[in-house]
Amino acid sequence: QKEVEQNSGPLSVPEGAIASLNCTYSDRGSQSFFWYRQYSGKSPELIMSIYSNGDKEDGRFTAQLNKASQYVSLLIRDSQPSDSATYLCAVPVGGSEKLVFGKGTKLTVNP
Amino acid sequence: DTEVTQTPKHLVMGMTNKKSLKCEQHMGHRAMYWYKQKAKKPPELMFVYSYEKLSINESVPSRFSPECPNSSLLNLHLHALQPEDSALYLCASSQDTGTGRTQYFGPGTRLTVL
């Protein structure tokens, strides 16, 4: 089993809809989880970090964590064309500084 | 301010050249990282420096040589690269290497090896 897996997509949603991005991880000891957004040709940009079970909201973004199910998700409400990018889930392996990324989910928001 | 800068933005080099990539941060972070990202792939960790000492080398070929002259600077020296080394090279920094520290990425250097 790969360490971090994401629904590979691509995912296409209409403007104003909710986009749902999912990620599972294999290391039960993982304590921190990150979502990065990467526009084509650019570097990853931190969107959200989450450490505790439950939901964490920041504007239109909500991260959800379920450690028992080893599952973390990112919801984007009222999706905008500017949200079109690849979203990367990242998890430190073994509590170390080594950040392992999922393959990413490419999101397209259609006007 | 969460800015990490990288120079140059683009680099084209031949297989016999020697070049260096530079990364700088002024956030007082004590951990710095080099990642390699191929097209349509996620970033892959290459090296980690913690308090200016190399703490992780992900079995990177010796043609890549990292250097951390001080807590704000990170270099990646390149020599005798292969065309398959063409990629986006990303530098990142974090407060330290403690669990859960957020890594902030620079804009990257797009490297092409001819």
C-alpha cells in the first residue's frame, strides 16, 4: 500500500459547486496532515493543515480528518475558476520531517 | 512573511557543466529542504538540513551536492547531470524538523539538462 493515496481525478465541477478531494494514508502514527495547492508551472502553496480529528474551516476551505479511518479530505465550497489547480495531500512519515505527497488531484472549475 | 526565494528561475546546462542552485529564507527557520518534481508527479524529497547539518539524504546520486553555508542559505551544486535530471527543483523551509512543522516552498528552479 502506498503511503499517501489520493483520488486521482481529474475532478471537474461547475462554478459555485462544492469540490471534494480525498486522501488516505498508511502510517497510523501520523499526527499532522497538509493540503497544498499547485498551479501549473508553479510551486506548492499551503492551503490547510490539520492535526486533530474533526473539521477545520478557513474561508471556503474545510479540512476533515478521521484518524481511525486514516482519511483526510478537503472541501472547497463555492468553487471558483481560480481554484483550478492540482491539490496535493502531504503527510510526514513516521513522525519525521520527511513529507510524503500523494499523486495529487487535478481540479477544474468550469465557469 | 513566509517567503522562500530561489535563484535562478530557469537554468539550462550541458551534461559536462557545473552549476549551482540557491535558496534563501529570512524567517528564522532552522530546517531547509530540497525536493525534485518531474512533470505531472508530486515533489520527491532529496535532502533535509536541520540546524545547518545534513539530516536526510534520500539516496540521491553524488552528482547532486547540497550545502548549507548558514541558517538562511541552502545551495545545491550540480555536476555531470543527465537529461533525466531535468525537473523543477524546489526548496522549502520550516521552523525546525519537529513533528507537524509546516514546510513553505520557494518558487522553484526549472532545470533543463541538454
